[in-house]
Amino acid sequence: MRAAAAPRLAIVVVVVRFFSQRRLRQRLADLERRRAIEEERSRIAKDLHDELGASLTRIKLLGELVQRG
């Protein structure tokens, strides 16, 4: 009876390990997707910030020209 338990235990260990690794791979893939989304959001925010800053600078310079002219 005891000799028969060892192969069963080995099978259980292999199955548990398989599902644990599968779950970890899925979690890793999810985290990588989230990171990619966050990087894209950051890039978009930086682009918007740069565009807004450039536009405000143009408005300021044009306003100064109008005041002089």
C-alpha cells in the first residue's frame, strides 16, 4: 500500500506544479500587458504635456507681439 502511494504523490506534485506554473505565467503576462499600457499612457501624457507647453509658449509670444505692435 505504501509503495503505491509514492507514484500517486508524485503525480499530485507534478499536477500542482503544472497548474501553479501556468497561473504564474498568466499573472506574468497580465503584468506585462499592464506595464505596456502604463508605458503608453505615460508616453501620451508626455506628448500632451509637451504640446500644451509649446502651444502656451506660442500664445505668450504672440500676445507679447500684439502688445508691442
